[in-house]
Amino acid sequence: MSGPPVTLASKSAARSTILRGAGVSFATEDSGVDEDILKAGLLARGAGPAEVAAALAREKALAVSRMRPGLVIGADQTLDFEGRLHDKPVDLAEAAARLRAMRGRTPALHAAGAVAREGQVLWETLSTAELAMRAFSDSFLAHYLEADAGALLSSVGAYRLEGPGVQLFSEIRGDYFAILGLPLTGLLDLLRQEGVLIP
């Protein structure tokens, strides 16, 4: 089935894998959005982690939609722990400190998606998941940091549910795909409406 071209405004391998796995044909394009500057401005105005995720997803989609035809998907994800936004850890020491702080607590992940066309937003969504961390031992943490060191710095929470990171949790409440960084089911509905996927 042919429909309008689809572009993912991201070079994220995880988001590409999710979309590809769902059967969506798409190109990728880096949005060029300076996330740090945008984030700093939003936080200075008192925006919370969920609002930051929504704004970043929207801006990424809009930026690429001004350069490319068709539908452009933007996405972003923020970690909300005790009401504060946390970025990806810069090194293993920061990842370890963050995981110790969240041990036995329930941080939230906010995943936002937006679709734009020709500089106009067509669709937006925000999904929040709560991830209850178990009271894991220091020995487990040391083992985990060693086992998944290559991947955990690419996640705001310093874990991947599709890897050993799933062992950090006692309960997970929310949309699995949102936890992976791309709220998918509503997006697929829109792509069907737009003739990209078979209805």
C-alpha cells in the first residue's frame, strides 16, 4: 500500500527498530533541534518533565516537516524522579548513583510523540509509565553495570527493559512502547488514517 512518505525525525536506533518492527516504511532525518537549549528554556519557565518531552517531540517533528514532504514523526522521552527531570547519565558513576537513588522507589517515564506535515502538527500524544524499582542489592547493581555497560548510558533511566535492566524492577505500569521511547499504538492509528498502513 502506498501513502505519503514517512520520516522519523531521529537517528535513534531504538525508535527505528520499533517502527520497522511494526511494518512501517520510513526514512530518518536528524531534526537539528538543539535539545539542550530548548530544554533549558522550558525548565527556566517552570515546565515539568512531561511538558518538556511533549515540546521536544513537537519541535523535532516540525523542524523536519519544513524540510521534507509527507508525514514526520517526532518523539522524546524524559525521566521524572521526584518531580525533577533527569537526562542520560554521562558515565557509569552517574548511572550507578542514579540507580541507587531510585532503588525501592517509583520513577516515571514520559514518552511523547508528534506527527507534523508541512510545518503543521497533525497529531500529538503523551504516555506516562511508572516503573517500580525493587530494593536490589549492591552486588546486583555492580553485576548489572558490568553486564550492560555498553547500552545503559543511552537511556535516561540507565536501563533497557529489553536487556538485563528488566531485573531492576518489581512492577511496571504503562505502555511498553512508550517505555521504549515511542508511543506506538496511537501513531499506527494515525498512519492508517493517512493511508500509510492498511486499515
